[in-house]
Amino acid sequence: MAITAGVAVGILVVSFAIKFLIGTLLFSNEMACSEGEAPTNDIYGGSACFTEGTELPEGFTWDVRGNYTIN
């Protein structure tokens, strides 16, 4: 019983590691916004893209992660 549980946990850990590594390495350069735009976050948890260097509407801040997403 303990061996079965250990194998199951091992499979879960390896599966998570593979998904994390492959997802991060393959999809980390996906742009969140079009060229010339940068992502922002609002105070309600939403997001939007605005032209880089413009003044943001009230309640929005620039996304510190930049214009790329990591899946």
C-alpha cells in the first residue's frame, strides 16, 4: 500500500515538473499585447493593453511582468 502511494505521488510530481518546464520553456515568449502596447492591470483584477508610454486611466497600473506571459 505504501509503495503504491509512493509511486502515485512520484508520478504526480514528475507530471507537474514536465508540464511546468515544457510550458515555461515553450510558451514563455508569448506576447500579451500587440507590438507597441504594454499590458496593465486594474484594481478589480482585470487587464488591458495600452500604447507604451501613455498615461493610464485611473485604477490601472503597468504590469511589472512586461509584455510576455508564462503559461
